[in-house]
Amino acid sequence: MSKSRVLIVDDQALMRNHMNRLLKNEGYELFFAENGLEAVDKVNEVLPDLILLDVRLPGIDGFEVCQRVRANSMTADIPIIMVTAFDDRASRLRGIEAGADDFIPKPYDTLELQARVRTITRLNRYRRISNEKAKFELVAELSENGYLLINEQNQIVFANHQARLYLKVLAETEFPFPIRFLDLVDQSYQRESAEAWANWPHPPANHQIRYLLRQETARQSVLWLQVDTLQNLVADGETVWVISIRDVTSQIVTRQDMWKFQRAIHHKMRTPLIGMYSGVQFLAGYSQDMPAKDVKELLDTALAHGERLRESVEDVLRYIDTPTLAQGTSRFHADQLDELVAGVVDSLKLEGVRVHIEPDVLQYASAISTESMELILWELLENTRKFHLENNPSVEIELSTNPHKKHTVLVVRDNGRGIPAEHLRKVWEPYYQVEKNFTGEVAGMGLGLSAVASVVWGVGGQCVMRNRSDGEGVEAIVSVPHFVAEKD
């Protein structure tokens, strides 16, 4: 809690020192001025919560200082206690006309002075907090973002119109809201990531981002809300947190589209493009010296690569047109894993990749599409190569079930370099490139693992990246909901 500011204006050093001794242990931040002009400048500079103003001052007297303070809209509401040796009716009337709030005669009673200062600073700070809260509420009601005030009991004491919509709180609801904020959001959203929410309502550690995620269903689209702790206020000794809620769905979807496009270009278009270009380039240089049969064979090869490129372009467009990666042409089944892994391994030129599928998982279909699983495998397997000293890791891929959660669990385990803990916490964040900070390489756009997380979270799944406990290397664990597959 910040200290109340008190400005002491007196031309006598003895009086300034005496007030300093009286008030310094009361928890105030004290400022001093020796004359009227300095006092006016000091008021504008520090905006004190209270002014203790002597009447007799060199230059301009205390009455003039009081008038100038009241004439300035920024300082007009600051309480002023005039400390004066004048105890006559005319002086008091003049002080009231100048704008003084109270008077303390010299010599003053020290206990009375302390009590008056304590009372006025407390009332003024409460008034300021109330005014700031009123301004906040007025601005917040006009905002497209949701804004909340959360007290120390994790109750909502204010919610603007947009926040009420997000949290499904009726307009006529009175605050403080009886249901705790976290209990309320858990009724409609899942909180991601768990680490970012661990120290709520304080700002998350390591500059992480808090999300509330409404999963995609047949009746409603996915919704991503970013939740930020902006600041905290103090009223009557209680901390009140200012929280913003912002719809970032379009940003998340855009990142997914960028990731899909990047992966589709690299995975589906590069090989046929190189094959077609190499054949045409060879023909351009040597066709006049080649037998017609060989020319025909090269043309047929180039045409085949061109056809494959055309199909790849259509695949790219189909990926981009898919509303979310969770939706696709089909749901992922465990019996598709070997084929998907083989395709990714061939494209990435990996060796030593072993796949193990638990029999129990074969009866289930995943909540994500086959296209989603293919790109997730691509991302995780490319990382195994990236963090291996020779770019040739030994990789174990396991697919199993978690009956308790009704999830399918994919584990990709390698024997490469471990990742420092401070980087492990950030691998699922957008645009964070571990390789830039750890290996010095910058191979992509930093979207891959973030896109994996957004897809998995979007269907109610979980993502974990951790260093192996049984040796060198990293294991990535992706868990997604499943359901019993329909039999043919």
C-alpha cells in the first residue's frame, strides 16, 4: 500500500523539523516548502494528500497559496489545514474564503495534530480511490474488453458489460458476487496453462500468458480469452485486483493458419517442386543432345512431379480452409499412426524411430483430426532432430490410453540434449524459439509448439514437455480426449 503524501509549508526550520518528528513515524511520505511560491510548485509536483500550510510566509502568504491551489483543477480537491497564530474571526473567515478545510492554532496540541492529519489523509485517499473506481467503471462500460475488480477473497466486486457476457453473469446481479471467480470460470472454460494460473491473481511468473478456453463443439466455435492482471488498488486495507479479459480467438486462429501454411509448404510442396524444376532445368540445357526417348522420360517425370505439386497446392488450400485443426476430413485412429510416422520420418530423413502402440488404444478415435496428428508428429519429430548434436536422434513413439481421463496419450521420447528448465516453461508460448536461446539456430517462425498446444487445448487436451529422468533427452507428452470408434 502506498503512503499518504503530506506537504508541510513553513518558513521556520524549527517548525518544519518539529512536524517532521511528529509525523515521520506515522507512515506518511513527507515533503517540505519554505515559502509560498515553492509551496505552489511543490503541490503541482507531488500532488499531496494533505497540505499543512502556515499563514505567514515570505513572498506570497498562506491565503494566496490556498487560492492558487484551489484555482488549479488538478489540485483543487487537496485538503488544506492552515496552521496559524491568528485565532481571530476575521482570519478564519479569510482562510475559509481562500479555500482552507480546517485550522490548527499555534501553538498546537501534538496529539490533536496527529489525529487530524490521520483522519483527513484517510478520508482523502478513500475519496481518491472512490473517484478512480468511478472513472474506471465509466470507461470500462464502454470498452470492448471485459474488466473486473477481484477482491482478496477472489470475489468479483465489479464487472463491466463485456465481462458479464463472458462469465454469463446477469446484468442485475449485485456484487460482490458470491461465487469465487475461479469457480465461476471453471463452469464454462478450461484454464491454460496451469503454471500461468498457479499464482492467481498476481501477474503470472516468467511473463506467461493466461488463457480461458471454451472448447469447440458442434454448436459453438472455439473461444480463446486472454486474462491479464493489470494492477491492484487498496481500499480500506483490502487489495482489489484490476483484471482484463480480451478475446484473442482470431489471433490464435491466425497463428494456427500460419503454422499450417508453413508446414504444408515445407512438407507437401518442396519435394515435387525440386523434382519438377530439376527435370526441366536438365532438359533446358541438354535436350538437343538427348535421344527422344530420354527426353520423353524426363518430361513424364517432370509432369508427374508437377501433378504432385498441383495436388499439394490443393492440400495446402484445404488445410487453410479447415476452420480449426481439430476438424478435418477424418478423426485420428490409432491404426493410422504407423503410416503417419513413416511419412514424416521419410520427409525429415530420420532413422532409428520406433513406434509402439498399446492394443487398448486401437478401439478409440481421437478428438483431433488425422491432419492434426500428422502436423503434431511433424513438429515433435523435427524438434528431436533439432536438439540432437548430430541431427540423428533415436526416437521412441508410444501411443496408449489414460482410462481415468478417457484420453489417448502420445509420447515422443528422444536421446538428444535436454532443455534448461527456464526454457521448458516457455516452449508452448507463441513465437518463442528455444533453438534461438539454446542452440543459436532460428529455423522457423516459433509457431510450431504454440500451434500444437492451441490445437490440443482446444479439444480439452494437455501438453507437457520435460527432460527425461532416465537419461539424456526430452519427452513430449500430448494427451487428447477420445471416444469409442465406430466399427465398419
